[in-house]
Amino acid sequence: MARKIFIGATGQNSGKTTTSVSLMYLARKKYERVGFIKPLGPKPTTLRGIALDRDAALMAQVFGLQKDIRFMSPVVVYPDTTRRFIDGEFPLAELEERIMKAATELEKRCDFLIIEGSGHPGVGSVMKLSNARIARMLDAPILMVTGGGVGSVVDTVSMNLALFRQEGAEVRALLANKLITVKRESTIDYLQRAFADEPFQVLGGFDYQPILANPTLRRISQMLDLPLIGNRRDMGRIIHHVQIGAASTQRVTELLRPSSLLIVTSSRDELLVTLANLYQMPEYRSRIVGLVIPGIIPVSTITQRILERSNIPYLRTLNHTTAELHRIITEDVSKITSDDTEKLELLRALAEKRLDFETIDALFAP
């Protein structure tokens, strides 16, 4: 019988996918056949001509699970799906059957099955398929991923537990994630004492790692729907800082921080030329990820030639202001993709260091 673990969370961006990826790394060291399913997928994409959720596609690509993709995302939710469900186009029994058949098939193929939920426990309720209900349908005990505080975590977990209990789903472990490093031990201690009367165990997850939420050049290109010009080999570089090139050229260069994306208007010829030249120097290459160049004024001919010769990666836009670009980029929470090799390698290392797989494995024994 396959060992099953349902990855739930108290909210969006808590770290369900990073937890799933990390558990996949660790489980494959112990079990020969490890599978993944996202029963209700609200982020549609396609892989090999098959519609599935983006998280399912990520797991299939990173871990070579393409042979299972027909079962990894049985219900894909499109923007109009909920309305069509309410209109009666999708009988609930049909959706439940899809999920049950896919999970049953993967259980036959796997020794360890990771089941990832969507958002908080109530997501999917509009289709009568909340995370809590799906976990109960699949008879899968839950690992609830939450933030790294104390009071807010206790409040949020208590609220979410109510829905799981209403559906008869079993929470076996709480994974406190995005912990502040210097407060890690004390936070886990307080949470363990706060939940001492609960039947689940409190475990420590990852410390807060901004790098995992930071975008890559590829992400910015896709988000702004702009082609990346220049060095496309650096599309996977992670952007640690976003800097507006508003100060003098000398001051901007003095303020350069590691792995910075610079927003520089098209009229700043001197600054654009300077950054293009610095990009060619090894000591500055690590500081400059690339440029975003807004502005309706055309980049001068000579500056354009220097940009092209330097091979500095850049995005050119006529439709965004500097302030808009800064807001869009800094407010984005980047999701991991199969191309994010740097993030995936970091996750592998963090999983080895921070996740106690043997304890998790024992807790989720059938």
C-alpha cells in the first residue's frame, strides 16, 4: 500500500510547492517509486499536449514523471470552470470519479504518493471539492504548511482545523515554514506548547529564504510579456535587488548590489552606456543581472549599438512607467519552474538540512 501525504496549507504562498519538491527529493532516496498528484489544479498549462496544473507539470519535468502525467492533474480549473460547474455542466460525481481514478492508479504505481492541495483548506469549495474534502476522499493524512510566527499561526491554524475536522480529514503534522533563523528554535518551541493538546506534531520547515521568492529574468520577461534581448543564457539568473537608475551615473554604479536588475529610462544614455560596459567586466557581472528600459523616447543609435555589443540582457518597454515597473516586479512572488535550476539546487540542499524526513515518513505510515 502506498504511503500517502496530503500537503495542505493555511494560505497561498505558504510553501506547499517547495515542500512537495523537497519531499520528492528526500522520498526518492528511500523509496523506489515516488509519485505526485494535484487533484484540483487552478493554474492550467499543457505538457506533451496534456492539460494539467503548473505544479504537476513542474514535478513531472524536474523528476522525470512524464509517464504519469495523465493522472497527475485530474481536475484542471480554468477561469470559467467554477461558473460552468454552478451552471450544472460538470456533475460533482464526475469530478470526484476523475480524482479517485487518478489517485487509485498512482497508488498502484507508487510506494510513496505526494498529494498537493491548492491554497488554503477551503479552496475548491465552490465546486464542492475543498482541500479538506479531497483529503478525506483520498483517505490521505495531512501535513499542514504554515508561516513562521506564533500568535498569527495559532489563530490561522485553529480556524483551518475546523474545516478539516468538519470533513473528517486527519491532520498529522504542522510544518512551520519561513522561520526567522535567529528565532527558529524558540518559535518551534512556542508552537509545540501552544498545540500541546492537539493530536498532530509540530515540525520545523525552512528558514525564510527570500531567494526562493525572487524572480528570474525569465519570469520578468514573461510577466511583462517582453522579449529578452542580449545574453539569453542568463535568463535563469535570480534577481536579488531591483534598483531604479534615477541618481547620477556615478552614484548608481556605487550603489550596485549583488544580482541587481536596474530600471533605467531610455533617455539616460550615459548611464545605459556605463552599465553596458561594466557588464563586460567580471567584477561587475555578478552585480548586474540586466536592465529594464522604459520610456517613449527612442534609445539613441550609438547607445543601442553599445547595448547590443555588450550583450547585456535587457527588456525594452514603451507601455510602463518606472514606478509601475518597480511595483510590478517587487510585488511579484515568483513560483519555481523547471528552468529555475539555481532555486531547485538550493531546495535540494535545504531539504537535506532542514526537513526531518524520517520523522515525517514515520508520522504518515498507513
